[in-house]
Amino acid sequence: MSPGRALRASRVVGALVCLTWILSACQSAPAPLPPPEPPPVVATPPAPPEPPPYIPPPALAEGQWVLPEVGASDPYFPYLPGEDTTPTRSIGDVVTGHLINARPLPLPHPHLAVLPVQRTRGLMYTTDAMIALIEDAAAHVAEQHPGSVVFLGNFGRKGGGDIPYSVSHNNGRDADLAFFMLDAEGTPALLDDLLSLDDQGQVQVVNDEAAPPRVLRFDVARNWTLVEGLLRSEAAELQYIFISNPLRAMLLAEGRRRGAPRDLLTRAATLLVQPGGALPHDDHFHLRIHCTPLDLASGCVERGRRGPGFRPDLTARRQLQARATDLLASPTPELRATAVERLALLGSRSA
């Protein structure tokens, strides 16, 4: 082999050796790591709005219409000797009855407030049992959704009796609670008044004619929590929670989605009802509670079907009726008259 050819051959061999070494190095080197994934972006849930400061009802301007006084603010009640005169007592039924020792709503309150429109009406009186019930439910909502405030609508007059806005609400066993609502961004919305919702749980609100209307929607999560709190409370026996059928369906679906116990769902399905012969209640919850044992001994009258599992305790009523009957033989005319009045409230024929 000539020197030139040998030189070329040696160069080729050297190149092959280098190429072999490079390929071997590439195969043994670890594959480059993929770039790290960016951390997931977790949207911060909107904070519930701060409740407005408590503002007492405004002073009436001269000539302003005033809710007329119907009946007495402190109605007379025929107490028998030794009876406790301090508790509230529901008398009669929810349409024609009245209220003894009415309690004002406990305002200001960390979890309760009255809607601005309803606050001007002064219909903020109810029974001990109703106040305890809504306080329990509002505390349950605040525990599950911190910062939430349950807004209240109409309750009743100080002495009970008719109100212009409802057929019922006469004897302290009815209460209106506003719905929790969300805006288009999912932020809790504060309301001035009750709002009527469509079958999808939405409503358009016009605050400024120059701006597009705001779309608000039914906050099914917090509203179910409110219903759950009402059902879990032992402060009162619920008879009805009036609400429109489309909103009822949303609430029951939310309860199932969240794995609520079967017995609680069954109670909710029974108590949540759209009333017949009345407005559908697509703008608020309307609560109605049963007469307490003391109410029954005072002349409270039940109408309509009983809530699930409810059996009225008539023990105190029977005992009171026996005492009043005995007093009919009293030598004191005043006691005999009181006994007659009390037996009349109880619907007794002994008088």
C-alpha cells in the first residue's frame, strides 16, 4: 500500500473510532428531564359580603303611610293562678289568631339581619321557638360558610293579627327568610328586597337603566345548608317550608349530591312544598312551625297536615283544661270568669 493510501485509511479508521465513541456516549447519557409542570392555579373562592351595619327603622316622614294597628299590641290573656306569664303563646290559628308576649327579633345579630325593605314595616315579632329555630339554622350556615348572614323578611306584629302582605303570619308561627343569591361571577349578592326567580333560579336586576341588568342566581349550596340547619334544629317542630317546585328540586338534588343522610332527605322532601291556592313562593322560604305544648294549652289551633314524625303533646292542655273546669266552682267571680275565658280558647264545651 502506498504511503498516501495508508494515510487516508488511517484517517478513515480514526473517524470511525470517534463516531463510535460519540454514539456510545449518547446512548449511555440519561435522557433530558421534561420541564417541571407549573403549579396548579387554584381559584380563591369569593368571600361572602360583609353584612350591612344594623340600622333601626327610619323615622316616619309627615304624611307617610303607616301600617295600621289591627287589634292590640299586648292582647289580654286569661292566665290561671300560678301560670308563668313570661313565655310567648300562639293563640288561634295562623290566619285568625294572635300572639301573647311577642318577642322582637334579636337584632343586631352576628348571623341574622332584616332586608332593608322589610325592616321599614316593623313586622319583626315572633315566638321564642321561632327565634331559637332561625338562630340555630343561621349558626349552622355560618359554620359551613363563614361570614354568611341569613336575611329575614316578614314575621308578625307585636300582638299578632293580620298583616297586609300575607294571609297568614297572625300568631307567630310563620316566618319569611330570603334566599342566598350569587352574581354572574359567583360572588354572594346582598339584596334589598325579596326577588322572584324563574324556573332556572335566576333573576335580572336593573339597578341603573344605563347599564345592562345584573343576573343573579339561586345559591343552591348555601340555601341547602340553610334547609339542613332548619331540619337539624330541635328548637321547634317544622310543619312546612313553602317554596316553588323548581327551587325545591334544586335543593333536593344538592342534598343528594352532598350525601345527606336518607332520613334528612326524606324530611326535606316532605317539608319543602309549593303551596296550593297561593303564590308559588319563588322569592323566599316561608317557614311554618307547629304549636308547642304550651301553645296548645293556651288555645293554639293546628291547620293542615302534620310534619313528618310530629305528634302533638297534649299533656299540658289536658291538665290546664282540668284546672279550669275545677275553677268553674270557685266562689270568686273573677276566677270563674277567667276559667270560662280559658276554656273558650281551648274550645271546651265545659264552659
